[in-house]
Amino acid sequence: KPSMDGLSLFGVGVRKKGPIKVYSVGMYASSAARDALSSLSKTADRVKALASLQSSVKANPPTSFLLKMNFKVGAEKMASAIADSVSPRHNNVNDVEELKTLIFDGVSAKGAA
């Protein structure tokens, strides 16, 4: 989906377990955030690119994520799988646990407990 609620698609990631695609997630943000990143070259180092992305998204809200599951999965399993995929790249355990709780609560509210 190239846009959602007036937000532009920034990128998509896929979580795999072996050859199976378990879920995909898309990040959507404002056109202003996209424009703020347009001056960044494709060869920019990863740290600089991530810092630019974080600052442009914070300066130009809103930002949203769309999660698409390929299998029927309960809220706990889904939240754990996403937290497990984020934790190796994030050094704050409390943030990862907060993300897991937010996902669990959001998915449970949609009826997938």
C-alpha cells in the first residue's frame, strides 16, 4: 500500500522463520519527513541515515506502522516475535518490553488475544 491515511510509505520489512514469511511491517510518515530525508545520499552511512530518519520523523509527525500477518497468530506470540527481532538491534531492554506490551495490547484490542 503506497499510502495510508495521507502518509507515505517509507519502507517495508519482512520477518522470516526459515523459509516462511511470518509477517511484514510497513512504516508510513508524512511527506514533510520524506522531503527532509531527500538530501541524504543513498551511500550515506547507516548511523547517519538512521539519525536523520529519527529526527525527521520526530519533527514531522505523525508516523504509523502497518503490520500484516501471514498466519493466524495470537497476540502474545506476535508481540514476542517482534520484540525478539528488535532486541538484537536495540540496547534498552525496557524499551523493547514497552514495545512488546504496546503490540500485545493493540492486537488484543483487535480480538487476536
